[in-house]
Amino acid sequence: MNPKPSNEIFNLSVSTSSEEKVKVAVYDMIGRLIQKTEVRPNEVSELQFGARYPVGIYNVIVTQNNNHKSFKMIKR
């Protein structure tokens, strides 16, 4: 998956049948935790982040139970 640049905010889309909470952690490129959020699966689509982030590349880790997905996002 290639990162998609954005000038504004980022949204997530998660497909899951589990009702366990979804945890989202965003780190800058030197490993500092920028934002950590925990929401119910039906609230993920309402989650917006990045509006106050400075220009840069960020690592995003999405976790639910033992499932983990990580990707990069670029803020222009």
C-alpha cells in the first residue's frame, strides 16, 4: 500500500465483524506518539485526524484484538 498525500484530514475505513474497540496510534517519523484513540468499530468512519499535524510522514497502527495493520500517511 502506497501512502496517499493529503492536505487536510485523514479518515479510516475498517471492515470487521468484531465488536471489540479499535485502537489507532499515530507516530511521527522519529517515533513520537502524536495521537492515540480508541473507538467502537461503528465509530471508526467518523474518526478524523491530521488537521493539526505539521507537514510530514506519519506511521499509523490500527489494532483490534490480535489484528494489527500499519501504514504510512503523508501530510502536505
